[in-house]
Amino acid sequence: MHQIDIVGLGPGSPGQMTLETLKLLKDPSHNYFRTKIHPVMNFIQEEGISYESFDCYYEEEGSFEAVYDKIVKKLIETAKTAEKLVYAVPGNPLFGEKTVEKLIVAAKAEGINYRIYPGVSFVDVTLNTLEEDPINGLKIMDAFDVFKNPPDPRVGVLVTQVYDQHMASELKLQLMEIYDPEKTVILLINSGIPNEEMSMEICLYELDRIDAINHLTSLYIPAENGAYQGFQGTIEMMRTLRAEGGCSWDQAQTHESLRNYLLEESYEVLDAIDNEDWENLAEELGDVLFQIVFHAEIASEAGRFNINQVIGGINEKMIRRHPHVFIDKASFNPDEVETNWDAIKRLEKGESGEAVENPGLAAEMKKLPRALPALMEAYKVQKKAAKVGFDWQEPQAALEKIDEETLELREALDENNPEKIAEELGDLLFSVVNVSRLLKLQPEMVLRKATEKFIGRFEKMEKVASQEKKSLNDYTFDQLDEVWNRAKGL
């Protein structure tokens, strides 16, 4: 029976090796060590334990991933011919040991038996130094993972692999987006190595200024004591507001009563973007986020869905609609991204292959949200019609349609037919939106800027009137037109 025994050497001190591990290493089986760069190696030699290390692979290969794959390949090949072998790694085999993860997968695929013997990990000795009980809440993260998955401030975090000052600097910048730069953190160096352990309290901003940082460095970030921290804190705050003893106004709200608030907050986001007011943009985005959490909590209370389903749903949707990013990067073609997006949307809605060839654009147009501003709705309808080639080739051609619709509006005015006037005015507005779209301008934004410009000039008109010690009400229309022209020149 071929078998691989996987053992841990502990974090540093020989006394942290288990008797079971020591017995296995002294057996006649061949021993393989991932590395001999470990504080227990002097003890291993004193005990007369023979072994072969894989340190040479680190010099031969260009990446850690390649080293790990080569180690696993060697172990599997050896296991096929040997009855039994021992593979030893630092710490605990199942704590941050990539080769063990890969070895387990390979052994299962090859039908080779394996057994993992637990050992003392650097986490155990680190918690001992910190005098912390992990049952109170502890998140263990590789420094690289912090960049992908920012930690929750409400939970204590142990960050491993802070292996040099460059990594410490990158980590510090990332963490200061979440924590106060002056927050007290604990730097742990050489945990578990007798007479070499260091534990120091520093401010977060000092993290990359510690010269003693080496490949055996970890960082502990104590949990924030303040309530309602991070995104999870926002969710809990919403639950508190809606719960018994919370806010009577928040408790009374429904999806319907909040509609206008979501719309208002969205427009305030647009306003901050238009003004390039980035500090205010952060605040306004927070207000929109709070509205989303509010709606999700109302839905959760009614048993419809919860915030996790909202987040999970959008994650799954974006992966489906970006196959060129998450599934097959080789197939990326920028010109086909929008076409593929629409095709995937139709498949998601259960439409048949026949529907893909004849997608029923009128039906799609009717499905546009009725709450959209009219200019935005017209823009989206025209964009859908353009997919089948029903579109002007250039903005100049669409301008002629404006002239045509203007003439028809004049005729309706001459007829004094209110219904006809409204219809022709709508056609004129629709034609203007077409020109805006062909110029790759959002009509909603264009009109907004025109309105702002009008307000600015009107304000100048009021200043002119004030300088003449008059009110605008004191002017005739022709005089107001003259003041308007003067304001344009100011």
C-alpha cells in the first residue's frame, strides 16, 4: 500500500514538534522536507534524522507556483514506487501550506493514500503571544488576500506573509483605507522561535518603518470596539432602525414610500459628478448605498430576498455577462462585447434561439422602466432600434429631421389643435434626442447643463437689474431680451 504521511515541524522550537511527528521522521521511511531553512533543523540533525529537501527547486524555478508543482510531482512519482514516505513542512500542514493543498488533490487523482498529522502552527504561538482567544472572533488572512478581500473592522485580523518592507508599505496603504492611520496594531516577528520572538505595538502608519521585518512577520489588527463598522455594520444599523425600539419613521417606510428618495439620492450623485466634487460624491454614494440596504431589509422582513441575495445575484450576473474576462479571456473582442451582452441577457430571460434571431425589440422597449426620465427613455428606445439598422448614419442627417418636425409643429400651431401641437412637440423632442445620441451625448446631461447655463445667465440679469436699482418685473419683454444679451457678454 503506497502512502504519504504529511507532518508539521511546528513554527520554530523543537519542543513544539509532536511526538507522533518525531516518531514518523525516525522511521525507516524516506523523509522529504519542503525546506531545511527552519529553526528545528539543528535538532533534526542531532537526532540523526535523514532527509532530502526541496530547497534547490526554489533556485531552479521562476515562481513559487512552479516550485510547488515540481515538489508535488516529485512526491507523487516517488510514492508510486515507495511503500511509504514522509513529507514535512513548517508549522501545521493545513495552515497556509500550498504544497499540501496541491499534494492532496494530486494524491486523490492518482489513488495514493495520504494521512495528515496535525502540528503546532505559527497561529497557535502567535495567539499565545497576543493572549487572545480566537473564539472571540479572528480572521486569518494572507497579506495578498487583503488586497482582494478587505477585512471586517469589527473582527480581529491576523495578516500573514508580511515578508518585507515593500509588502508592509503596500499593506499599510490598503489598510489605511479601512482603519485610522493611528490605530494601534501589533507586529509579530519570528513567532515561535526561542530568543528571537519580537512583539511590538505600533501605529498603523509606522508599519513599513520597522527594519526588523523579515519573512517570518505577521500583523495583528485588533477589532474595532465601535458599533456599526464596515458594510456589515451598515446592515446591522438598518436592522436596528427597523426593529422594535428603533426609529418610527424608518419602521413605517415601504418600497413605494422610498421611491422618491432613491431617485433624489441618485440625482445628487450625478450632481456631485458634474461638479467634480469628489468629497461630496463619496457622501452621496453612501446615501444611495443606504437606500439599497433599506430596500433589501424591507424585502428580507417580508421573506422576499435579503442583501446577500442582492450581492450574490449581481456577482453571478456580471460573471455571466463578462465571459471574456472570467471564463475565456482569449476570446475577447472589444467590438463584440455589447452584442454578446445583449445575447446573454436574452438567454437569461429564457428566450429561445429563434428569439435571439428576432429578439422582439418592441417588447424590449416596452420593458424599459417607466420611472426613467423621458429623455433617458427616448435615448434607450432609439439605441435599441439602431441595433437592427433603423438609424441615421450621421448627426447631420438627423438634424434635417428636426427641421421637418419644427415645420410640422408650426403647422399645428397655425391650426390651433392642442392634441396635434402636443404630438408634434413630442416628435420634435424625440428628434433632438436622436441628434444627441448620434453625437454620443446623453440628452439628460446636455439638457441639465443647458438649464444650469440658463440659471447662471438669469442670475446675471438680476445683477444687471440690481445695478440699475430695478427688479426684472420693471422691464418690458424687449428690455428683458436686451438685458439677457448683456448678461451673455458678462
